[in-house]
Amino acid sequence: MDYQPNDYGFSPQNDQPLRQKTSGKAIAALVLGLAGVVPYVGFVTSILAIIYSILAFRDIKRTGAKGRGMAVTGLIFAILFLILYIIGIITMIYVLSNYDTLQDFLDTIKENAESN
């Protein structure tokens, strides 16, 4: 038999307060957002965390579940780590494309240091 909660938030069955369910998508968004710190897979987990955060926001709005704070936190961490990964990739491309110039610069510094 399926019981509906009364106006006071208690189940008529045992007078225990009803627990509001936490969105599983919000939990996944938080975990994936924090997993963004893991090297090599962090880029992918950050993207997945953004997707799950959006899905969690929709789920929370539709069902009234808890977990909005977890979804927001996961989204913030995901965006932060994604920005850091993009900066790292751009830096690597820049350094590798200017390797000869950079190597000449480092050789010049080394020669100047040895001559002093």
C-alpha cells in the first residue's frame, strides 16, 4: 500500500519524518567535478561534471529533490579545472612551437652564467 505524506511532512504509517531524496545526478556532478584534479582524466571528468550539473539542475527543478549545492559545487570545480587544463594545453602548444627559440634563449642564459 502506498502512503502519501500528510501536511506535516510525516508518514501516516510510523510518524517518522519523510526524507527528501538527494539527486543522484548532483552527487555525480560533485564527484566528477572534484575528480577534475586527477591528471590526464581530469579534462574528461570536468566535461562530464558540467553535463551532470545541468542534468541535476533540471532534475531538482522538476522533482524538488535536494542537492542543488552539490551540483553548483561540482559545476564550479569542473569549470575551474577545465580552465586550468585549457591554459596548460595552450602553454604546452606555445612552448613546443617555440622550442628552437626557447632553446637558443636558454643556451644564451647558460653561456652568460658560465662567463660570469
